[in-house]
Amino acid sequence: MKSIALCLCLAAMTGMAYGQSAETLQIRAVREKNEYRWIQEYIPFLSIPNIASDSIQINKNAAYIFQMMKNRGIEHVQYLTADSKGTPPVVYGEVNIAGADSTLIFYAHYDGQPVDSTQWSKILSPFSPKLLNGSLENQASLIPFPDATGKYDPEWRIYARSASDDKAGIMAILAAYEAVKQAGYSFHYNLRFFFEGEEEAGSTHLYQIFQKYTNLLKSDLWVICDGPVHQSSKKMIAFGVRGDAHVEVTVYGPSRPLHSGHYGNWAPNPSLMLAKLLASMKDEKGRVTIPGFYNNITPLTPEEKKAIAETPSVDSQMKNELKFSNEEMTGLGLTESLMLPSLNINGMQGGNIGKQASNVIPTSASAVLDLRMVMGNEYTVQQQKVLNFIRKQGYHITQQEPTDAERKEFPKIAKVKLSEGYNAQRTSMSLPFAKKLIAAVKSTSREQLVLLPSMGGSVPLFVFEKYLNAHTLMVPIANHDNNQHAENENIRLQNLWNGIETLAAIMMMK
Amino acid sequence: MKSIALCLCLAAMTGMAYGQSAETLQIRAVREKNEYRWIQEYIPFLSIPNIASDSIQINKNAAYIFQMMKNRGIEHVQYLTADSKGTPPVVYGEVNIAGADSTLIFYAHYDGQPVDSTQWSKILSPFSPKLLNGSLENQASLIPFPDATGKYDPEWRIYARSASDDKAGIMAILAAYEAVKQAGYSFHYNLRFFFEGEEEAGSTHLYQIFQKYTNLLKSDLWVICDGPVHQSSKKMIAFGVRGDAHVEVTVYGPSRPLHSGHYGNWAPNPSLMLAKLLASMKDEKGRVTIPGFYNNITPLTPEEKKAIAETPSVDSQMKNELKFSNEEMTGLGLTESLMLPSLNINGMQGGNIGKQASNVIPTSASAVLDLRMVMGNEYTVQQQKVLNFIRKQGYHITQQEPTDAERKEFPKIAKVKLSEGYNAQRTSMSLPFAKKLIAAVKSTSREQLVLLPSMGGSVPLFVFEKYLNAHTLMVPIANHDNNQHAENENIRLQNLWNGIETLAAIMMMK
């Protein structure tokens, strides 16, 4: 014990020279001691498939988290369930501090985006975590996970679905809690852990859980651990998120697939119709042409404008890293773009490409559009603008497969499905708990802390405010190049380590 | 034997009242006697997967045909092979008639288009032939294949890949030959059978076989049995075909897939770029906007124009059947459309739709374009026009995945692959053997015979002319609504029966 104490003390002295708190350096030393065990705990967690709709697997994830919490002595570990059957449970637990008059709730989610394993690198597999000695883009190689005597290089990365989004959040929160306890520090507020299982499916039933467990979920602040840190690699606090909703559109050609030789350029091709429709949604400068799309945006406050001005520009770095030369909206920087509502084609398909391509006119073609909302936008209104625009392009709108009568009557038919979604949310930068949290995170790093009025991504924080009247702050930890939502998702170990320090500092704040 | 002779005689008398030849009615009677056996022979043939690139299965198809020919006493049955390894063999056989001074070659192909079995009806499977009591579109039901004592209703259909395109051609040719022999009629010309195995893969190596077996393949006429009869259900002879070639195009976004929230509307989305590119290729009236696309078309002769004028219009019927109201090229009828070069989007894809959809900006989006050529068009020139058009839209053109340097330098990059293809071909309507064939086919039906200067579809007849200096005529037999090249391909039995009568009449012509 003595030698460890000495080590911690030396580390603390070294650290102080760089402006990091003694506590952070002690947490770091504890982390180094526990790395092997935590990664060993993480690997089987990442091995459980976690699409929200897959009840069997999702419940295995929940059970695994349940056990991780019990192992750490967290109290009142339980499942919070929605009334709607089949909804993934929230895994919840408490740490009650005698005399504490405030409560912090730490949020992360354990479900992940759908996977198409054929799109992953051949050396990877979404639910079989692999260690690489760097990033795939930099030609890193597969290496074995070290044994108990080995060391982890912080630049190594673990590749698996949800390695960063957002099982990393759960792992970092639970490791941070354990580290604070091991280091012998105190908590000054009650802590709650709240791990959701249907975030990637739109958190459709979260409001039911909030309504059912309102008393249990009383708090002063929710700390939302999701998403990536700033591309400058600096730590980041986001005060809000964009809202999210989808529009699925299918347009129709002939009622049966036709030979493209025998009918080509006589029968209408739905892929061409869809291409024309999608193309018409943005002008040559990348601006959405849908009338009113940029209306109703709540202006930023002077404090928020200042924070944006102070955000380091990463445009050149990111263009270099992502290997493109022109941004979609001519002249608009990344940070500024994220302060606007967006329309993205998540997917579009008509017929088949590659080896499956054949000489046909298909019967339909479909696209999934992703709408992001900023403060002031109502997601149903944004969806309706898209629907009205499609109608304006001459389409007869239907909610189901068109009938024969509709097909014969209308030259252009679009089946449009408006998904459930949610609005943007933003917490004031002048909230007292926000100031405390900023100070806590600043104490862990000698670099600038990036304060973003809104992340580009979405978490249904709107629902937290509406049903719980809660304050939320986003404290992301994942590397920005984590490939979340896509193939080859990964977490850089240094980001996991930094995340543990950040979260520990927040848990210890006074 | 006597009772059969009587039956044939009665049938012949009845038939004559409707203007069908006595020979046709005798062939029909023989067919009725052999139906069960032929279908029993057809089922295992359709059960063998037949994508040209699948050497193992394709050779099984060839061996099956080889045996079918041997069983019928066809002479010199052999494989004709191309020099390029892995090319599916042609299955070839002869019937030599003493004193005959002319030779007819009957062509069909045994390979099929790729299949995506998930797109087939749940009650069907591409390589497990099923019998339905009508068409799927008319809610027909699955029924068992009758046993030897049962009868086939001619409106029933067999569903399987290549049931019509083009194993039906092989089955009908071999059944017709057998029927003529069984009915005791004579052949007046030497017959050759030539069954190709890579037509759907573009007949890329056919010229090698033609070069290698030039002497063996001397003929006065090739009878090409492929494609569907006219939509009016009338029998048809086509004097030519459109050429065919493909252009595959891939456009690029960021070098790794990005979260559509964190980067949406800042990073360029390749699906939008592709949509804009494809949309720009046709105007609002459905005309191809690519400069010079409709140049160099050889005008139709007066005889060909007359044939088109006499072709029954099926536009209303087909729109009704296919359930759409407007043709792609405003105001242009189906037959006229097929006399023009065409550009069809066979497939396009960026990201994923449906359950696989996720919130991403994908790294690339691709389309496969099908170009059809008419007489006068050079396929490489048409492809080049498309490539030049893409370049004119601001794209840097590459033949392989773009390098990092290219990605950083050019805002728009398109990888363009020009496939091998072939030109259109047309045989003169005044060719003496054409007149004989018209008369032979007319003798089998009391309905109008449709004479088309060109089919919409393609067979590489250009190669026959170029390498063998051969004359070709297309005699299709499949029902027009056969779903060839797509899911739920089928053959209507009456079409198979009619095809046998048509081919038998051609084999017997003097």
C-alpha cells in the first residue's frame, strides 16, 4: 500500500506542474492498476448483440450491466420498465450519500445501431471485439489482447459495435465510480446510474419510464455520456443536442419488375424518379430548398456565440482526415453547420448494384431521410415541410402501398412514412450546476475545454426536460473518428482513460 | 397406333377450319401426349442454378442439356469451348439430312440473370420450380405438379429462374425436334443446335467460339429463340435486337462513414451527389440529356416502318397491366421507344434502407446504368458520351478507387467502369430465308403475326454477323409477363406449347 501511495503522490506532483488536479492523477494511477480487469470485463459486454428490437439479446446486455453494478456495490440496482411490452429496460442503480442535498444522474445507453457485417473490414466482426494497434485508416494491425502482465498502449483501439457508442459510456461511468472509491475520495452528491436500451431506436418509450418513475428520477443534473469529444481531441461539454426524426419515402414504377431492354425508357423507372426527387431537395450550394426549412430557429445567446467563436476550427484538419475538399454547404464551417437544421440521405436504393445488378426496371425505389432539428424547430413541422415538398413535386402521397386505382390515376406516387422523433434541447450556460461541471472537467486537463451550445448529434434530452423538468449536460468521451453508427466502430483507449478521469472528477465535485 | 392416327387426323381437320396447318395440329397432338414427360424433364433442369460465373453449376446445366440431346438421337453432341478458361461451354449437336443444301441453327441460352432470393415471393424459390394455377399478380395459388395421369391447364405457370429466359427456348427446341420425328414428318434442311451459357453475362467469349468453330457453324439462318412474344400475345418474329452495354458509376463522400448528426450537411453526401448526377441525365419529358445520345441512328426502311405501323398498340393494355399512367418519354409509344437508344438505371444504392438503415453519411454511392443501342450506334461511343457527360458535370473521372491525393484535389470524383458490350443488329425483311420463316410461323396460328424490326431486348447478334457473316432471326416464345431478369420469373404453359408448334414448323420448312 505504501509504494502505491508514494507512486500516487509523485504522479500528483508531476501532474500539478501541468495544471491537472492531484485527484485526477490519483484516479489515473488507479486506472492503470485496473486496466486489464476492466478490459476483460468490457470484451464480453461488447460481444452481446444490441439492436434494441432484438429483445433476447438486449435483455442479456441489461443483465450484464446489472451484474457489473452489483459487483461495484451500487445500491438498489433494478430494471426500470416501460408499459409497452418489449421495450428494453433501463438498468438503474443508486449511491446515496449521507447528508447530500443534491443528486447527479449519469446516463449512457447500451443499445447500438443496426449492423451490416458485410460492410465491416474482413479482419473485424461487429460482435467479436478486436484489438488493433491504431486505427484501421492508418493501416493498423490486429493484435492479441494483452494478458494480466502486459501493458495497453493508449493509442490502441478496440473495434466492435458500440465500442464507443455507447457501451464506452457505461464502462467509463462504472470504472470512474470504482476508481473514486479505490482512491479513497468522497462523493458530495447522491449518484444515480441510468443506462437506457433503446436510444438508437429513438428512445420512443423513454417518456413512459420518466412518467412511471418520476420520484425515483428527481435530480439536480443529468450527466449524459454519449457521442464523441471535439475533433481537436480537446475535452468537451455540450449544452444541447439537435433533435432527430426520419422521413421514409418510396416511389413507384411498374407493378412488376420489367426487363430493361423490352421496356427501357417506356415504363417509368422509380430510381430515376427518386433521384430527381432527392436532387430537388438541395440547391447547388447545398442549401435545403424545401420552403421554410430554415425558419423558426431560436437565435444563440451572446454567451453561446462567444463559445462558438472560441471553438477551435477543425475544418481543414477534418477535410484532410476525411479526404474531401468541399463542404456540402458552400462556405459554411462545421460548427456553424451544426447550428442549423439538416436533411441527410441516410440511405437510398432502387434495384441492385454490384454482383446483384440485373437488367431491370424495379417496381419501387426508396430513401430514408434523416432530419436534425435545432432549438425552435418542431420535428413534426419539419417532417410536414418535407412531405409538402414531395407533394409539390407532383406526387400523390399515401401512407401505405398504393392501390391499383391510385397507381393508374396518379403518374407519381410517394409512400411517405414520418417516424416518431424528438426536438432539440439546450441547457443554459449560466446554470449553477453547469458552472460546477465546467470547473470539474477543467481540473482534469491542461488543455482548452470546448463548450458547444449544441452537438450535431441527438439524444432525446427534450424528453428529459418535458417529463422530468430536468437539466442535462452532455459529457462525451469517445474519439471523434470512432465510426459510430457505421462499420468498423471503435474506441481509442486513451479516450476511455480520459473519460474515466472526466467522469470521476464530476462525481467528486462539490 | 391407329387410334392416335385417327385422333391426329380429327385434330388436323378441326384445325384447318381455323387456318392452322395440318402439321401444326399433328404436332399439337404429339405434344399433348408428351407433356408430362417433358415437364418431368424440365423440372430438374430448372433446379440447377445457372449464373454464368458459377462454373460448377453451369457445367451441370451443360451436362444436363448434353444428355437431353443424346436422348433424342441428335448427332455429334459436343461442347464447344472458348479459349478463355472458365467460359461456360456451348452445347452443340447436329441433325444431318441427306441431300439438304441448307442449314438452320437453333440458338437458345441456358445461363440466367443473378437472383436475390429474398426478393422472390415467399411461396417461391428461384431454383426450386413451382407450379401455380395462373400468375402471381392474379393471386394464383401453388399447386402440385400433376402425375402421369393428370392434365396440365395451359394457363398454369412454372415459376423458376430461367423458366422463360431462356431454358424455355432449349426445352421448346428439343421438344419440337422430338415432336416432328414422332409425328413422322421430314426435315428439309440440316439442323444444328447451339445452346450458349453466358448470354446473361454479355456473351463476352462468344466470338472466340465463333472464331474457333467457323466451319462447324456455317449456316443459312440462325433461329434465335429468346425473349418474350408480343404483349398482344400474338406470335412474333423480330428482325433485330438492340445492343447492350453498361456503365457503372461510383461517387465519393468522406473516406470513412460519418455520423449524420455530427457531420450532417457539412460533409458531402455521395447519395445526394449521385441523385443529382442521375437526375441530370434525363429531362422532364424523359429524354436523355446527354449530348449526341440520339445521334447516328440508322433510319428504318419503308418495309420496317410499315411493320411497325401494323404492330398492334398495346400501350393502354400494358399501362393497365403494369399499373402506371404515364410513359417515361412523354407521348412516345412502346414500339417507338424501342427503336431509340435507351439509358436505364438498373440499380442505385447509397447507404442502406429499411431495417439496415442507419444515421450515416456513407463513403460512396453507386449506380449501374444499362445502355441499349439501335442500328447506327457504336456501343463504345455511347458509353463515352455518358462518361463525357459525367465529366461535364464537374466530376474527375477515375477507373479505380481514387487516391487520397485525388480525393483532396477534386470536389467531385466518379469512378466509371465501362463494361464490354455489343452493338445492335438487324436482318433485312427481304432476305429469302426470312420470307420462308414468316410463312412457316404464319402456318401455325390463325392470328396476325407481329413483325418487329427490332426487339427492345438484346442478344449479341452483332457478333454472329461480324464473325460468322450469319443471318439471324429472333423467334421468341415466352409470355410477355414472364418477369425475366427479376424475381418471380415464370413461363405460361400455353406459351411453351405454342413455342413447340412454332419451332417445329420452322424445322419442317422447305
